[in-house]
Amino acid sequence: MCGVVGIFGHQNSKELLYAAGLALQHRGQDACGISVLSRENRGLRIRTEKHLGAPTNVLVRPEVQALPRGHAYLMHLRWPTQGEARSAENLQPVWTPTTRGLIVLVANGDTPYIAEQTAFLNSRQVRLYTPNDGECLTAALAYHIVQKRRSVLESIGRLMHYSRGAFAAGLMMEFEDALYGFCDPYGIRPLILGQVDGCYCFASETIALEKIGATIIGMVNPGEVIKLNDAGLQHFQAVEAQPRKFCLIEAIYFSRPDSLCLAESDPVAFELLRQQAGAQLAAELAPWEDAYVQGVPRSGHSAAVGFQNATHLPMANILLADPKAPRTFLEAKRTALILDGKFSAIRGSRIRYIELTDDSLIEGRNLGHCTSALRQAGVEKIRVRIASPPYLWPCFYGVDTGGEHKTLMAATMTTEQICRTIGADELQFLSPAGVQKAYGNGGWCDACFSGNYPVPIPAHLMAAFRARHQPQPQ
Ligand code: SF4
Ligand code: MG
């Protein structure tokens, strides 16, 4: 999962871009990059700066500050999907040089067909230098636009057709004074369009646009291309739109709670949807009478509020996380050390029973540390309540749970085994029907819970996943 921002034609574009990007830091803290399109005497020129590190560190670097002012900007906040997380070669924006000038792209999402697309490009003598899907998408666009002389719109349509998967992307070129945004045919990844002081902008979440005073226009539709230039805003349908399949994990976990979910007919804050999921947990299994409610810090807080509102049990607030610890799901390979010191519980509260909520259980790395901290503080019985169903299937659309270093706990263990492993006395997952009640029928991708992938997954990827996820003996 990554964050993208684009803005065209505002006299303070650079400042607005920074503010919008900082509102999306939770979407990617491994790296940050900016491209700026400026009008110069000899024509259009794109300059890019991209560096490893969180946006707060990258945006203050002298070389980033020294970028010239332009009239169109793209920003990318990277959370690793394809390619090594800390490798500088995988950072975005990605550019491809062509005989007509640079083509520059930022993208959030992934295509499971990267191997097929790479093979296609190689067969046309197009070389790729990194395993990053962003480079593959950019090179494919360059191939269609420059080598095959197709229009930008037709080229994006071909990209959507052949590089099947999930992407919400921004595009600029040194041979057209415009900024493009586009979304995959199922609208799996979000791209939100807004307007500020008569200029148009887009970002991965509404909060980024609200922070810069923009009016929210709406989501870019499945298979849609938007073009921002001096004439204003134009919409095109690059391929036939499929029924939207918006990523349910965006709603359950990734998006900021104060961002609006636009997948439903009435915009609603993700926080309120998550609270509804917490209330559903209580509706499906009655709570212990003398229990207190406790959310796993940050990720389980919204479900705890919903659960507490539904049950009127007291809130415990005795489990704390180091406020400086990063989101551990973002931290893939660096997690063990971080988790050791991440959680602590307040001693002396005399709380004996806890209903402990969390938003999801993917690798299950936080929960064992939480239960052990609570027991050290004297809690006798803990029931863990997960506000989503078991995460059984890998995501190949940008949440990177199909990677080699990932093990999905529910895909290898029974609920009883998970319960023992995380040190709980009982464990409850929200049912699929409960998810529907909480999140509505807004057209979700729920493949990681149901196995129903909107874009079919190549057999070799599923076979590799199954080989790594043999059920544990009882
Ligand atoms: Fe989101 Fe899961 Fe679908 Fe991936 S498979 S896009 S994580 S809902
Ligand atoms: Mg990607």
C-alpha cells in the first residue's frame, strides 16, 4: 500500500503538496518522492527527487527543498510491495526516458501479472532495470505512447487491459502540459479527486485533500482517466468499468479513521464503520459480565469504542503502545525487535477480565505481546475479539500479504491454535455477515477473507502461497 498525491496549476502547489503528503504518512514511511513539471524556455521539464525515509525526513532535505517551482506536481509515499523495501532503485516516482522526453509515474497498488507484462516488454526489446511494478507500468506506457504512437488515453487503456491488477496512479510527461490520474478497472485502490481555489488535485484519501482546503469531488471511477490541464478537468473512460471492488482492508485498517469512505452512497468516516464492526462483535457473542473493554493500541481502538457503546462495559485503558513505534505491518522485516518493546500495561488496576479488540489478524504478531503485557499487569482472563473474519488468502493487489516473508496465521492454524499461540483464553472473529452489516454492500473486494479475487490470480503465485501455508498439525 502506498500514498499518492497530484496537483495541477495552483500558485502554491508545492506547499499544498507537502501538506497533503504529510496527511498520508501512515500509508508509507519507507520512502518519499516528488516530481515537478515546469515550463521552461526550451519546453517542459520534469525534475524528480526521491529518497529513503519517512516524508517528514525526506521533505526537509536540501535537494528536495531546492526543486524548482513548477505548475504540476506528483508525490509518492512508499510502502514496499514489489521489490526490496529499502532499495533506492525501487522508489517512486518512476521515470522512463523516451525520444520525446521523460514519462513519470506514481502508483499505489500491484499487478499480479508483472511477470507476464515484463516478458511482453522484453519480447519488444524493452529492458527493465528493477523488479518494481511501477517501472514495468511506466515502461509499458512509454512503449505504447512513444514506440507505437498511441494516444495517452489509448495507452492507459491498454495498460489496464494487459497489466491486470490494482492501481491508482498519477502520470506526467515532458511532451504534454497536463497531469493524468487513473484507476484500475475494478477501482480496487482509491484515488480521490478534489478542487482547491479553482485548481484540481487528487490523493489516495479524502483527508489529504481536506487538509489543503480542497472540496471533495469524488472517487475516480473504475477504469476512468482524469486529465488536469489549463483547460480544467476532463474525464475519460479508458476501458469498460467493472462493478467497483474497493479494498475492504482500506476500510478495516489502512485508511486514516478521519478519511471518508466514498464507496458507499453516503460518505462516512472510516472510524464510524470500524465502530460499527466493534458493535457487531458484541451482537454476535455476549461479553463477559465483569469484563473491561480494551483496544489494541491504535489498531483496535475504533472497534473497542463500538463494542463499548454496544455493551456499556467500562473501558480499561491499561494497555499502551510506545507512541514512537511505527505501524508494525509497515515494518515487514524489522518487526521482532520493535515489538519486544512496543507494548506495556498499567499495573495495579485490579482488572481481572478483559475483552481485547483488534481490527484484524493477519500475521498475529502484536496480539501475543499485548496479552503477555496484560497478564504481567495481573489480568486473569482475556478474550480476543477480531473485528473482521480470518485473513485466509493473500493479497496480490498491493497489500503484500502474498510475499515470501509473510505467513498468514489463519491460513496455517485453527482458531483454537491461534488462540493458544496469542496467549488468549478465547478468540472470536467477526462473521462475514457481521462485516456486511458494519461496512454495507458498497462493492468491496474481500478476497483475503473469501478467496473471491476480482482479478484472477496466476496459478504459479497461488501455488507458491499454498506451498508456504501448509496447515499446522493439531
Ligand atoms: Fe484489499 Fe484484501 Fe482485496 Fe487485497 S485481497 S485488495 S487486501 S480486500
Ligand atoms: Mg506497487
